[in-house]
Amino acid sequence: MINQENVNAMTEENPNKFGKRNVLLSVKDLRVWFELRKFGFGHAGYVHAVDGVNFELKDGDSIAIVGESGCGKSSLMKTILALYKPTKGEITFGDYTLNDLKGKNLKDYRSKVGFVQQDPYGALPPFMSVQTILEEPLIINGVKDKAERIERIQKVLEEVKMTPTIDFLPKFPHMLSGGQQQRIVIARAMILNPKLLVADEPVSMLDASVRVEILRLLRGLQEKYNLAVIYVTHDLSTVRYFSERIFVMYAGQVIEKSQVDLLVDNPLHPYTFALLEATSDPDAHNATVMKEIPPGEPPSLVKPPEGCRFHPRCPKIIKGVCDVKEPPEFQPEPNHYVSCWLYE
């Protein structure tokens, strides 16, 4: 659990620092379905990993995408990274439409999007030194002058607090601590001066004492370079200290979205309430009171249930409504949207 006194500095914002902000990333009715084959040949259906997601991300904005395992967070993230192709819908990034990106345009797009992986040790090649790891993206993207490459590597190492830089250049990943490995992953994501940073559970593999440092580092880089950040996580205890907006996903759909403080203080969807109840909270009251969380597992994404996809687990189900009709998006209060028939 993150201590609030250690992260107050991360919540300071200056929305006018960079003036008017433009829409950087737009996701419209995105659907990512994976085809299933029977015995490798016959069609056997689709896995509806992402099923109708909409949002916009502006320059310098930070959003969090939360939900339990299997909700579609990773599939959404990998589609934004252009690792998966959208089945339906559209993703635009500046002048690019990701649906049909290829060749030089795809390479250029990926140079503008940094990726911070969840497992730093698994993300770093064990046979490559820190210098080689950070030099590789520069070589691939046409930085031919070796002196310029070394200068940029040293600069980015200083940005992630890996100093003196000369000591870390020859080291291999196994010679670094978990926190240092994650700083190298962040340095690699920043080496090409991206406009968007996608962070996939960037602190879940780290000790509690290191998590605040990494989050503060990411927050500092975001503010310094006006980075847009997509923070993918299931840990709601870190979200309110890092992101301005939050999207809650369940079974491939965004079921609630709002400003972070508004959602944490007043969750509307029964699933969001259950997520918050499951979050670690250092309260002595928890020693004597058992929080009730809806039992069960997320539904099959091959044959999602009719109506609201949470209705088989929902303690507030409206029979004949929730299990029949898929809820549209309602706005019970300003800037707070929820897909739930309770707010019709």
C-alpha cells in the first residue's frame, strides 16, 4: 500500500503549463476479436477481447485503465501499440490511422509511442549490456553517429536517475536490482522522445519501497515532456496518485469512466464498487469486518452473456432488464459516465 505522504508531490498539476491541448489519440467503437479454429481449420467462433471501446487522449493527459485479469486491458493496450489489428472501429494518432498502418508509417508511429513492460527482467535481453539495449532503438531509427547515440543514452540515463551513467553502460540486466531494471525499461521507452507512453503494470513486480520512486519518476517525465500516458493496472491504490481520468473495464467493455477522485469517492457501477472493496486498505476495522465481494469469474468472451455482462455476478441485478438488454452509457453526474440500468 502506498503511503500518501510520500506521493503528495505526484498529485500537483498545472493544466495551463502547456497551453491548449490537442487530441493525440482517438479510439472509436474499437473491437478486437480473435478467431477460434476447430482442429486448426473450421471456424469455431470469436473471442471478443475488446468490444466497443471509445475514448480520447489529449497531449499531456494521463488515464488509467483498470480491471481484473481477463477484462481486455492487455488486448486494448497491444492494439494501441499496433501489435494487434482492430477487427472493427478506428484508432487515430495524429495524422495516422492505425487500422492500415504498415511499412515506414508503422515504424514512424512506433517511434512516437514508448512502452513500459510489467516484468523488467523479462523485458531486457540478458545477453545485452545497458548500452547495447539503449543503443538498439537509435540504430533501428537511423541515428548513425555513434557519438550522438552515446550522448542521448547518457542523457536518458540521467533522466531516470541512473548515475553516474558511465558505471551502468557496461552492466547486464542480471547485475541490476529490480528497480534499476525498471528504470532501464523506462529509459528505453523514452530514448526516441515519444509523445505517448503506455505503462503496463509498471510497479506490480517491484517492492513496495520502490513503487513510489518509479511512479514519481514517470510522473516527472510526463510533466517535463508533456507526455500522454496510458497507465494499465488492476491496482487501484496507485491510480489516484498518477492519473487524471480512469476507465473501468469488464469483459471487453468500458463500464464506468470519470475523473479519478470522483470515481474513487463515489463509485457507481456495482463492479467498480467491488474493485474498490478488494483494494488493500490499512484500516484496523478490516481485521473484524469481512468485505463482501461478488463471487464468480468474468464471463466467457467467446459467448458473452446477454444484457449487462456483469449481471451473473451483480448483487443489484434488475431481473428482466439487466439480463436482457445491454445498458447504454448514462451520466448520473457531471463528467461521470456509467453503463448500468440502475441509473436509467
